[in-house]
Amino acid sequence: MAKIPHRLYLSEEQIPKQWYNLRADMKEQPDPLLNPATLKPVTIDDLKPVFCEELAKQELDGTTRYIDIPEEVQEMYKVYRPSPLIRAYNLEKALDTPAKIYYKFEGNNTSGSHKLNSAIAQAYYAKKEGLTSVTTETGAGQWGTALSEACSYFGLDLTVYMVKGSYIQKPFRKAVIQTFGGNVIASPSDTTVAGRKILAENPNTTGSLGCAISEAVETATTTPNCRYVLGSVLNQVLLHQSIIGLETKIAMEMLGEYPDVVIGCAGGGSNLGGLIGPFMQDKLTGKANPRIVAVEPASCPSLTRGKYAYDFCDTGKMTPMARMYTLGSGFIPSANHAGGLRYHGMSPILSKLYHDGYMEAVSYEQTKVFEAATLFAKKETILPAPESAHAIKGAIDEALKCKETGEAKTILFGLTGTGYFDMTAYESFMNKTMTDYIPTDEDLEKGFASLPKID
Ligand SMILES: Cc1ncc(COP(=O)(O)O)c(C=O)c1O
């Protein structure tokens, strides 16, 4: 049999023309988003002041299995897709494992991560609706970069509230967003009521995604012809990210492979939800039974130590409430270098699947994650984003288990992005100043105290 190639690229014609909506195959739907004023499920009319109408429809659509990707979005996808499926031969050799390790590499575009898949879709729908601007938050800076690229392409103004910790740590990430035309504000800021309130309560905070979301939503709803867009958590974002899993499944089929285990890092759940889509479909419909593993930071353990409860998606309690695994919207995680994984909640779709036993979750301390990241960089010649390195660590641990048992399992993981703007983090790992703060039960209790009392 011919050796499996190092990298497999699909042809342009093989790029899927429809997204896959995982909810259509779920035995039970995730609980609906609630309007915090009425505690009733949100309607399109509730969502329209915040989101573009088409995206609001996608958010609430739990039944349409496949949704056409608009032609303009397909054309932009072709600029950087398909992304390669890579066999990690060198890493396998270094680990001396019988396992076969594959990764889907989404960092091979100018924005540096998978976030572009949803940014293009969301900017397209905003422009089509006749909006002139959008607002958003960014943690690691990857989503802000991707959206800034997409907005400049479609001709929309953009304001990005960037979590202060990342804003300070990654000045060049900010400069990239600005180069594409985005206006970047460190969050919490004094430009919004929500930001001023958070600053008054905690003047030295390094911010969080939850704070930045509050500021972006407030600005969107108080600016004419402007809406808010979000890079993770929401059902619509998982829908757009399904392009990752759909391409992966085709590529694996071409190789005659099927994963025993699928692994992804989980911040708000968009890359993981996208990667696992078609494999979870097989699991839900009884065609196959791969293990699905979410990897999160020990400093922000929403799945592994959070509660499955209704909560706000932001710190300022302005958004609809979602039933999800959460640490409480008031929880501010310690300054972990994986800014994109510092979110208090998790996608309601993934939360439901995890709650119903279709998924597993593990958490790692950041020093262990960076050990894995540097080994991977040396062997596979890609410098991973700290977020993505969580999935690498998960895959390495699975491969090492195979070494012990002698099983030649097929491991698939999502490599969501590159870490070239994260060199402060790599430096602190190399000079051993990196620390691991794991929240105590007491810390978590403080976050849980901020949960709305409705369950
Ligand atoms: C490179 C990268 N990977 C993963 C994530 C986590 O987000 P999600 O869980 O939505 O995929 C982020 C978020 O910023 C990111 O920048």
C-alpha cells in the first residue's frame, strides 16, 4: 500500500458548498437562549437589535441540517481553503508511539487561525443587510484579526474591544488589526457604561472575554446601522466552522482512515464544534463511535469544573442567557497566555453534548501545554498558538497511552492557529517565569455566586 502523504489538500472543487448544522441530528436540542427580561426563549425580534437578521435566523434554526454557503463566501474561502490535513509522522516518531496522529491545520491563512471561517460569513451577512459597521470582542487577538480582514474585504467599519491582558502582551496583534482598518480599544475601557462599571469595581483587572463582549454589545446597540458579531460560543459560529470537519472527513475518507479519537481545544467551542460536526453526526446516528475530547486550560475549566446552568454570555449581563457549562459570568480567570480560552462559558451545543455523555473533557496547566507546543514546533515545524497547543497536549497524551497499550489508534486533532504573536508567552516558558494558577474551589464559588437564580 502506498504511504500516506504528509499533507493532503483537497481540490478546490471538493470544498463543501454547505455548512452542517449539528443540532439537526441531536437527540435532544440544547436549551433555548432566554430573554433575561421575560425569561422566555428569545425570538428573532429579540435578537435583531444585536445581530444581523440572517445570523439571528441561523442562531435559532435547530432543524435545517445543511445550509448553503453563499457564493461570495465560497469565493473568499477559496482564497485560503482547503486547509491541509497533515499526518504528524515526525511527532509520532519522537513519541515512539504506534498511534497515527493527524491534524487539520487552520493556521495556514493570513489571519493565522480558524476564526476567518466565521468572520467572512458574518461580515458578508452584515454587508448584505446594509449595515455600515460592526463591533466585536477579541481575546487572543485572532478573532479580531480575522474579522478586521473580513470587514476590510466587504467594506465595513469595525470596532474591536480587545481583552486588556492581550492588548498589553501583544502590541503587534493590535497593529495587524489596525492595519486592516479595525479600531482597537483595550477592554475594560471608559468608552462604555459596562466598561466603566467593571473598572470601578476592579481597576487593575486585565479584562476577560465576558467584559469585552459587554462593551461590544453596548456599542453595537447604541450606534446607528451597527450590529455585534461574536467569534465563538454561538450556534451560528459552530455552523460556519463546520467547514473544518466537513473537509477533514472527506480527506480522511480519501486516505481510508477514520479517527478513533477527535481532540480539540475549547474556549467558547467554535473550532471543536466545527471539527467534530460530521464525526459527532456519525456518533449520533449510530454509524461510528469515535471518542470526542475537549481540552481546556486548568485556569479556566468551564467543562471540567463548571456548572451546567443558565448564565449570561457576558460580564455586564446584557446578552441573552444560555444554558451552558459555566464558571459564572463574574469569573475572571488568571492571566493565562491562551487568551482565547479565557471564557467563563462554553457553546450551548457542546455543553449539551457533554452533559448527555457524547463528549469528554480534560484540562491542563499552561506549562505542560507549552512543553507540548515546543516539542510539536521542533518536530512538525509549525509554531502553534497557545490555544491550539492545548489540543496538541491532548493528542500527545493519547498517543503516549497507545505506547503503553500497544494500540495503533488513529488520533485526529485540530491545530487552530499559529503563535507568532505569542512570543511573550513562549519567552516566559523558556525563561521559566511562566506560572500555573489553578482556581481554588473558593475562587470558583465566587464565580458561581454570579449565576442568575432561575434554575
Ligand atoms: C488560535 C485559537 N484557537 C482556539 C481558540 C478558541 O476558540 P474556540 O473555542 O471558539 O475555537 C481561539 C480563540 O481565540 C484561538 O485564537
